[in-house]
Amino acid sequence: MSKVYKFGNDVDTDQIIASQYLLLPDIEAMKGYTFESLSPSFASEVKEGDLVVANENFGCGSSREQAPSVLKALGVKAVIAKSFARIFYRNSINIGLPVIVCKELYDAVEDGGEAELDLTAGTVTAGGQTFSCTKLPEYMQNILNAGGLIASLNKEGQ
Amino acid sequence: MGHTVIEKIIQKNTGAAVVKPGDIVTVNVDRVMIHDIFIPFVADKFEEMGFQSLWDTDKVVLIYDHLVPTSAVEDVRHFKIGDAFVKKFGVKHVHRSDGICHQLMTEAGYAKPGDIVFGTDSHTTTYGCVGCFSSGIGYTEMAAILGTGEMWIRVPETIKVQIDGTLPDNVYAKDVILRLLGDLRADGATYKALELCGSTVDNMSVASRMTISNMAVEAGAKACLFRPDEKTCAYSGVPLSDVDWIYGDADAQYCKVLTYKAEDLTPVVACPSQVDNIHNVEEVAGTELNQVFIGSCTNGRLEDLKVAAEILDGKTVACKCIITPASRKIYMEAIEAGYMETLAMAGCIITQPGCGLCCGRSGGILCDGETVLATNNRNFLGRMGTSKVGIYLGSPATAASSAIAGKIVVP
């Protein structure tokens, strides 16, 4: 089971990683400031395999790819939300961070609770209930399966 | 069956006879824009992908604006990496201190009607003001375009926004887009295109249309398109006969239609800390301000500075009032027109064109408990300093009037 960190509606990319940290040399240096304004302890507490669960429109705002990148670097297994903002969604798949649309999970799990994500089956289980997640278009699933856009391009080139 | 503007642009670009929403297609990119914050990451990914050269050196535009002028020594690293990338790969178009990327892309003619353009910034939707399909992407995807010239996209559904009539004297394009964001909400146009039409829109300047297309992404929109007209052609330097195919057909399929009567619109502000938290200015009138900000790629054009100068003429600001023209060209035109003198006489602080304050980097950042009324595009937590700064977004007229009072007032 994975620990769940729960966030609300319209979490913007400034809240995921604020602009002033984008000037740090790399993602490793930035990741400690993830969700600084919303949840100052998140970056130090989150563990490999944990899940971020959110309501509608997760990742709205800027195009910064550092937003999904810091989550991935902290070991977040996937972000599961009712819906995602467009650029965040594309960026996540391009860097190989699973972004899962599931309408039911949000109301079925508490912050700090537990859930089990089965990426292959496309299901998530919490509180004894299992929900199915919306499937990615095949094109995007292929990029994600390859581990991101770079790996996918390299694979095509072979 | 007819087509929306974005469907027509994609069809022309790909040579496909018909595209429909939901189709995944690969487009040939007409131009890309990269700015100084993300160039180190783009350069990194480009090399990691193993590309040896750019697909077309003429189609790449690099613009330094977020860090101009620098406010910390680390900023210089971005310019060094950018300059090295330009030298190594022969990027043809580089702007080091000419203004904000979203202003320069149409002003310098890089993004034209009917083009498909991507940029490493969410406000890339701005170029829809001239009938260009433009959208923001991340740096990994940008690196892939630099090597291939191609990008896959999902053909979006279109929301039509019809606005007819004459706007009241104190209502501007900024009030129009804020009202629209309040009605659509922050995710109301996610994955979709907006198409603006009607007599109010036809009567708007290209600059006013830019204010609207710039902020369309705040509703999640992938693009925000206007039909090019004589004004567009004069601005973009193209003949009308080249662009007369760019319009939404009467029988095009829209997923939603919003209709407004211009006379019903009022001056509004986005209240802290969501862009869709829209209220009439009079509801928050009297809110004390520490600072006013007039400028940015949303509202830093000549018509915005003109409105501010007319309101501030002979007056003195009661709080800090920062003015940031969107480009050097606009800066010089505003000097020529006497606006800058008027604004300086009123006590305003005039800055170099750039993104500093809007991205919370430099040039007027605020601290806990302070309140600012600003004309830029985002009022997110922590956007202009600490997360306890209250940011209101409004039109240049609301901002200038409020600067005189030191509190929010109806223009």
C-alpha cells in the first residue's frame, strides 16, 4: 500500500514548485521545495512509492516541467486526480511520471491514508473499494511505457 | 460540415482533408520560442536526445526576458548556457533585452496568422490574437521539436465566445477576459480551444485581443483564436488574401457557445489567489494597497500605458506604482507620445521591459501581509513574493485609478 498525500482543487505549478527555485541548477536541488506553500513538510516526509491524490485541475498554471519532475525525483509513484491541466499532463507523460485520472478515489481516501495503485490493471484500491482509472490514449501510453519521451525517441531511432 | 478556426489551421498544416476533435495528428511546427528560464533545460535535453543539429535554425527564437536585468548572480548562468547553445547550433533569432517573449513573437513577426507555434511558456496562447495556433509546452517536448520540427497534438474541441455591442467606457479587454475566466472557471477550457467573435471583438485593437488570448490559458485553454482582419494584417505585415481562410464556419461544431452583451460587462478584478475568483471592482472597493503594477505581456502595450497616463496626468500616486512596458518598441513609443513623462511625473517607477515582477523574480516583489493590484495574468500564492501577499488582477484603468487613491477604486 502507498501513503496518500491529498491536495484540493486547482493546485497550480507555482504551488508545486515556486518560480524562485527554478533558477537552482537542477531538479535534485529543487525537489526539497516541493509544495512549500501548501505543505511545508511534504518534501521531507514523502517516501518512494507514495501517491499524490488531488481534486480537479491539478497542475494548472505555468508550463514548468520542473513541477512533475520534482514529484518524480521525490519518488512519487503517480499523481491521481479527478482532472489535470493540459501542459502538466503532457509534461508528466514526457518525463515518465504516471498521471492517472480517477473520479472516485478523491472522496474515498483521507490525507495520510493508504491506497494501492495497479498501473497494469489500471485500477486503484482504497478503503476496500477498487476503482478503475481512465485509460490514456494509446500514443501517450506508449511514451509512458517507454519511460518518457527521450526513452521513447531513442527506442524509435533503434 | 464546417470547421472551427483551429481545425482549419491544423488541416492546412498537415494536409489532412478533414480533422475532428479527438484526432491525434503530427503537425509541422512553424516557429518555436524558448525563454531564458528554461533554455538550460532545453539545451540539456536536446543533447541527451542525441541531436546533432536544429531542424531549422530560422524557426527557433530565443528570448531573454525573465531574468533581464539579472537580480542574482546565478541568473547569469542561464545567459551563458543560452549563448553557448546559440553559437553551437546557429540559432538565428536571439533577443537579449528587447522585451517580453509573448510581445516580441507577434511584434517582430515570428508568429503569423495561420501558423502553428509552440513555446516553453504557458502564455504562448497569446499569439492567437493574430489567428495563430500557439500553445505552451515543457522543455523535453521543446527539445524534441528542435530536433524533428514535429509535434503530436490532439485536435481540440472549440468553445465559441460571442461578444456583441459596445463596452462601457470603464470596461476593457482585461475585464472581458476576467469575466470569461470567472464564468468558465480555471479548468473550463482545459484541452480546448477558444474562438472569440462578435462586433465587440471586431472593434478591438490587436493589442486588446492579445490581453484576452494571453490569459486564455488561465481557463486551461490550449489556444485562443481570433479571426484575422485588416488590423491584424497591418500589424503582422501580411496581405488579407493570405489569411481570409482563417475563420470559423457558420456550421462548425462547437462544444459550447458563450454569448455576452458588451453593455452588460463591468470593471472586475480577480481576487486572491485564484484567477477565476472574479468580483465586481465595487465589491472590493476600499481595499488598501501597498503597490500597483501596470505592465507585463498581458497589459504592457501602448494603449495600456495611454490609459494609465491619461488617468495619472497631473496626479500623484499614493502607493508604489510600477510600470513595465511589454517591449522596447512600446517603451520608445510611449516616450514619444509623452506617456512616460506623465507617469514619471505622477511618481511611478518605470522598469525595463521584462517578466521580473510578474514571475516573482525582481522589480517590486512584496512581503507577508502586503497587497498589490496588478495588470498581469496570475495571482497565485507566492507569485510576487511570499505566499502571504494578496494579489488582485485588474485592468490598467482600475490599476491607475487605484494607485491615485492608494486603495482599490472603480475606474
